[in-house]
Amino acid sequence: NPLHAIPSYFNQMYELRHHLPVGGSSSPEHREESLAAWIKWRDVQLHSQIMLYRRFVSFWMDKYDEDLSNVMYLTYESFTDQETGPDQARRLAVFVE
């Protein structure tokens, strides 16, 4: 989901660039600076990042386009959700059997 993936990608780049631990850009001492950097980056990069995300999804959709019997659609959010996660895990287990 690009709504989460693109900001997460930015946070990872920001933390690496500033030698912060994972999640460090959200800490109180870095939050204001990282938010300002996010807004600046977003305003310049958002369109190109969405296009890259689109190419990424298209690549994987096209790769298995002919044989859909080997494809299972599963979102990270539904898989890690407390309520829907267990059902999604069972569904995945049955698929890979």
C-alpha cells in the first residue's frame, strides 16, 4: 500500500542518512526536523515514487498473469492485523500446502 510504503521508505532513508536507529525519526527530539524533511521530500518526490510503486506492482502482476492458480492476493495490513491476521495466516498455509 503506497499510503504506508512511501512514508516508510522516506523514514528509512532519513534514519540511514542521519545515523538514527530504526524508528528514530519519530522520537520527540527528531520529530519536528524529520517532519519538515518529509514534507519537502514529499512535495518533490511523491509523483515519481507513486510511478515507481506502480511499476513495481505491475511487474509482479504481469509476471504471473498467465497462471493465476499460483497467485494469492494478501495485504500486509490484513496479515498483521490482530483481528484478520489469524484467518489470513491459515489461508496462506492452505495455499502453500
